[in-house]
Amino acid sequence: MEITWYGHSCFRLTERSMATVVTDPYDHEAAGYEPLKLKADIVTVSHAAPGHNFTQAVKGKSHTITGPGEFEIGGVFITGVQTNGHGKRSADDPRNTLYVFDYNGVTIAHLGDLRRVPSQTEVEALGAVHVALVPVGGSGGLNAAKAAEVVSLLEPGIVIPMHYHTPGSLIKLAPLSKFLNEMGLGNVPAQESLKVSNSTIPDETRVVVLSIQRS
């Protein structure tokens, strides 16, 4: 299956003969970048903010998922888990849903605007995560240090950072370099997309940086 990044927290997940997913589509007037023009069967929204819930940017969708639950659509198994806002809703702890997508046994976790390091019990409830899409730039989501801590807990084969400062972004976020430093890495060359299968998931966690694609 293939993972493509369109900036901020928006990805497209595709696999032949299975449903296509778009995560957290943004309103370009709030997030920056070019206006999104995507097609997908399924849209997932981690939380109610214009940088993450602009579902009208995605055409052809038959399902929009905005909260926790278990779903099977077009051959894709999706598990939504609420991470923030368990208690009294407040401005500093808005509700967030992370999603785990299972494409023929390859699992991709989109952490949305996860703000805190999950407990070991919560991590175990997610099951094995092969690819983790992790916010690393702060400003609501995890900062670099907490993101690195979450990676060490999840132990995914591949980490794709998201939600960090890039040219064209209007939201104040930290640069990717802070997270790479926390992971003990220097510059990581960006690639256009990631193709992954059960046979290509590394045993040791590897960071993959994607370049922003135009839709």
C-alpha cells in the first residue's frame, strides 16, 4: 500500500482493490499550502479544527469518520480511539481521535493531535503498529521530545513525522529538525511517497520523511 502526504496532518492511503482513505483534510486558508483537491472513499477527522476537518475538500467520499469506533469499509479495518477530552471538556484538552488502519495486515496509526504520551495499557490496546504518523511540531500536538517518547512506546517499524513547520504553513509549529535530533538523526532526505508491505517493514524503527505533494 502507498502513503502520500499533502501537508500538515493530511495523508492519502491507497491500495489496489481496497478503499482509499484521506486523513485530516485542511482548509488551506487556515493551514496554508495549496487548496486540497482529493478523492477518497473514506475521510477521517481527528478533531474539530479547520486544519483537520475540512471534509468538503475530498470528493467521492462515501464515509466520514469523526470519532471512536470500529469500522470495516472496502476491505479496510479502521479502529478509532479517543485520546484527549476524557473528562470535562476544556479549551486546553479538546477531544482527539487517533485511527489505526489495517490494510491486509499492514497497520498505519494516524495520531491526530495527540497531546500526551499514552499509557502502556492504551498502547497495548492499539495492537501492533507498523507505520506511525506522528505529530512532532507542538502547537496542540506532541512536541519533539514527547513525540520521540511515543515512538519508543509504540515501537513501529516506520515513523512518518507530520504537523511541523514547512514553507507555506500558516500555523506556528516547530521545525522537523527538533524531532530528528530527539531521534538521534541528522538530515533525512524526503521522498515523494512510501510504499509498504508486510515484507518491507523493518525490524528496527526507521524515520521516513515525506515531501508535500500537490493534490
